[in-house]
Amino acid sequence: SPIGAVLGLALNTMTRAFEFQADAFAVKLGKAEELKSGLLKISISNLASFHVDPFYHAFHNSHPTLVERLRTIDEESRKKKVD
């Protein structure tokens, strides 16, 4: 249903935002490399796809892609070093 699709998109967007917040917290605690290593291991063991269509991903996945998360972790790590 259209309402279900809109609600699903909203919930997936909110869940991905929470995942990014959790990753930023891990970086703040100095665990960026451990987090990246763990995410890579999980993605490999789950046979996750590294290249996902953004439109499909927005509607069907509640977690950010591995590439998005690794990029954001690196950005947060650089910010932490500057501060």
C-alpha cells in the first residue's frame, strides 16, 4: 500500500540515522578500527553486496551500506583528530 511504502521509507531512514549515531559513538570511544573490522567481517560472512542501488536500498534496507558506514567512520575519525 502507498502508506506502507511511505512509512517503511521513514522507518528505514530513521533506523539508518540511529546506526550512524551508534557508529559515531564508537568512534568517539576510540573504537573506529575495531568497528570497521567487525563490520567487514559481518559483511563478508553474510555475503553482503557492496554496491547497492540507492533507490532500492532506501525502501528495502534498514541499515546503511558497508561503504556508507566505512566512509562515515573515516570522516568521524578525521573530525575527532582535528578536535
